[in-house]
Amino acid sequence: MSMELGISAKVAPLIDAVRTMVVNEIAPMDAEFRAEIGKTGNRFEYTPRMTEILEGLKAEARARNLWNFWLTDSEKGYGLSTVEYAYLAEEMGKTPLGAEVFNCSAPDTGNMEVFERYGTPGMKERWLNPLLAGEIRSAYLMTEPDVASSDATNMSMSCVRDGDNYVLNGEKWWASGAGDPRCKVYIVMVRTGGEDAPKHKRHSMIVVPADSPGIEVLRPMEVYGHDDAPHGHMHIRFRDVRVPAENLLLGEGRGFEISQGRLGPGRIHHCMRAIGHAEAALEAMCRRGLQRQAFGRKIAQLGANFDIIAECRMEIEQARLLCLKAAWMMDQGDRKAAAPWISQIKVVAPKVALRVVDEAVQMFGGQGISQDTPLAASWTHLRTLRLADGPDAVHRRQVARAELRRYSNDRL
């Protein structure tokens, strides 16, 4: 079977359209959008200008039919393959506002997949349709502060049936997007089974309106001292939160089944966007190296900067090809065969992008770690990604186990 990783005729014009909008319209507005954060006295509140910028850009994207690329259903979306979508995600990753402008940002894409695949008609009407229209935001709550969340079987948030309701008690943190005032719904991983149930049948997923009584947002989690407002990664407490029983997705004990379904193309969306971060950083590095002088020479000519630039270019190309290979494997429909490739790119893409951004910071000097360039924010995002989408060590373990199984039937 031939492996087609190139730009198809179908996606080529979309890439051009997205790239043009990112470069000419979205990126130029990002600094002004960021400068507005906190002007109301609340960093998790939109000023009128922030709303005007973001909603104006979204309206333009919708008017140009550059919207919901992630939808693989050809009747509702473009019906792009994961490989085709990868090229678009790279372009969207080059500026912080990019993904949301095209309604392709996390965690909404994954949550929309859950509602589309597993939601009831009522859920689709109340939550999916507004999400597809970009009218509201959502959050996915999984990680907990008191357990090693890299092993999802440790999740302990209590979810107990009480008549026509489930009652939730516990805490979740790193709830990305839950700080946004437009976030109206959570999809929450909870524990419904006891010790007597099989380990992967003890958990369920439940849909929780964000304004449910008993929910308390304790604090925004900071990433290297930055609160990522107005998006936010919140620490949330549930205290006797009552949710209608019909909000449980598929039934008790099916949380891991849903989590795998949720992680369709979304399993490598972050990786695709990380390539975009790297490309943007390399461009900034090169422009800086050619524009600034020190010790009588252009910065690009000093020290090992030629080698650094060359290494960054080569590493980006390698990471992109691995990302496309993982996307192609996913498109073949064999989840088990694709899994090791997904694990590989989840390690490689953030690490490569992080290294490129770090080298760009060095080229910029003090300005590189300041708010005057997007590099510092990009660095913190990529460093977080090495944990947020599963720690590197977990992904490497999966890659190693797949490799060793080629030579042994023992359970490793």
C-alpha cells in the first residue's frame, strides 16, 4: 500500500487560505488581544475589544467557509483525512489565536467528538450545536491533584447514583479552558465502579453544566508563573454536585471506551500545532539573526548560529514527517497499529518545537523571555504539552513495549 503524505489537491487551497488569514489578519491582532487581558480587573473576563477582535476574526473565517476542519464527516465538514488536517493544524499553530478562529481548538474539538458520537439528541441540541457554531466553549476534566494522573485508572472522583441523579464529589485540576467565561459545559471522568470491577470498567464520563450548584473554581493553575488567561487551567472542587442520570455517557464503566473514541484525530492535533510553533520560531530566529548586529557582524554569523539554524530546520522536517506518518497510520483505521506511532510523535513534536523555540529565545536575548515576543508564551505552552497530553515517560514506555513485543510474547 502506498503511503501518501503529501499535500492533496483537496487541501492545498485550504492551506493557502488559512496561511493567508493567519499571516495577514490573525497574527497582527494577537498582541492587541493579549494587551487587553486584565483591563477589567478580572483576567478571566473579556473586554469589549477582546470580544470584537476574536468574534470579528471568527466571523471572517466562517464567511470564507474556513470552519470546523477537524470534522471528518464529509456531510457536516470537509471530510479531510488526518494527514490533510495536519497541514492545516500546522498553519493554525503559528499564532496563539489561530485554532480558535477556525473553531479547531482544544479541548472543544475532542468534546465535540464526544457529543457527536456518544451524546443524546438533547445533548447535541444544548451543547454540540453551540460548540459547532463557536458560540460557547467547553472543558474536559480528568486530572486530579491527589493521584498520579498519568495512570488514568487512578482517577477517584466519586460519582454515586441517587435516584434520578448522580452526585459528584472530589477535585479536578488542570481543567484547560474552564477559566473562560464562555465555558458552559464540562465532560468529566468519574469513578462509578468498585474494586471488584475490572480496572478499566470502573470509570465513566458524565456531562456537567459549568454553572451547576456545588461547583467551586478554587484557583487558576499557573504555568511557570503565568495563568494563561483568559483560557485558564483551573483547579475545581465538586461538592455534592447533582447531575441528571441521563447525563452519563453510554452507561457506567464505559469511560475508557469513550476516552479512546474522544482521542480520534485529536490524539495528534497538539503535535501538528507544535510543528507550527517551531516554524514560527525558526522564522523569527532567522529574521532576528539577519537584522541585528553584534561585534561587527550579523548575529546569524556569530558563534554556532549557522549550525543551530541548520539543526532546527532538519529537526522540524523530521518531526513533520513523523507526524504525517502517525496521521497516515490513523487514517488506515487500525487503532492498535497506529498507537506506537502516535506515542512517538507525542514525544518528538513538543521536544523538537521546544528546542527550536529555546534557540530562538537565545537569538533574541533578553527580549526573547519578555512579553515583547510570542516566544516565552510558546515555550511555556510546549513545555506544558510534554505533560498535558501524557508525560513523555508514558509515551516512551508504550513505544518500547510495542518494540519489545516483536521479539517476545511475555507481557511487559
